[in-house]
Amino acid sequence: MTAQATKRRRAPAKAPKVPNPRTAQGSSPEAEFRRWTPDEVAALKLLPYTERMIREKCYRRELHFHKDGGRITFTAEDLRLNNQLGAQAPAA
């Protein structure tokens, strides 16, 4: 009798975490200490880029961000500065 290959078990795919939109508003003092990840920033549309574009722009140092323990995070101040970078004067 020959041994047969067994089927590999695959873990079910996890659904991405959807951040709470109320935590992203900068109106509370706690929001000044909050750190957002690139996937949260993209999901909440805090910057006009996809998660992949946000990461690539951070790698090229085109956006303001923090690298906490090797992970890209954004503070409220970083998001304000990044929005000022992308602001354009209205066409006359």
C-alpha cells in the first residue's frame, strides 16, 4: 500500500477590520494622540490615496508619517500636513 498525499487545510480568509469612523474625527482632544494605520487612513478617506499608494509614498518620503517600531502610522498633525501638501489653488 502506498501513502497518499493529504489535503492541506487552509484557514478561512479574514475580513479586513473596518475602523470606527467616529474615532477619526479631529474634534476631540483624544484624536490628537490617536495613531492611524495606512489601511485605516484609506478606509476613512482621510487622504485621497489607496492603502498601497499611501505606503509607497511613505517609502519614498513624500508624505509626513511616523515609523513606530517599523510600522507606518499617522497622527492628526501628520494628516493635516499631508492635506496641506495636496491642497491646490482653485482655477481662475
